[in-house]
Amino acid sequence: MEDIDRQRTLAYFERLGKKRVRLYAAIDCERFLGGWQVRELADQWLAAQEAEDASTPLWRRLGRRRTSP
């Protein structure tokens, strides 16, 4: 995967959000996201999002959940 494709895919993941990326990757990654390279990128992106959430304080996570739909 070229660097520009990787950047576009990561921007697409940001727009979709963690829940949808996880759902699409779990259901049928090739249909919704692309090939195996995108699947690996989705797994890496989700792991980074989980690590980021784990490093944020509890009070911020709770506040974010209230404002998120």
C-alpha cells in the first residue's frame, strides 16, 4: 500500500469512528474497507485508538461518553 493510500485510509477511519471501523473489520473487511492490507491497517488503527483511550483519564472518558451519541 502506498503512503498516500495509507493516509487516505486512516483519514477515512477517523471519519467513520472506532465503532464502525471495528464493526466493518469484524463483519466483512474486504467488502466494506478493502483488501488484507486495509484489514491490517484497521487492526493497527483500532489498537492505537484503544491505547489512546487507556491513557486518557477516567473523568475525560466519562465526559466524552455523555456528549457522544
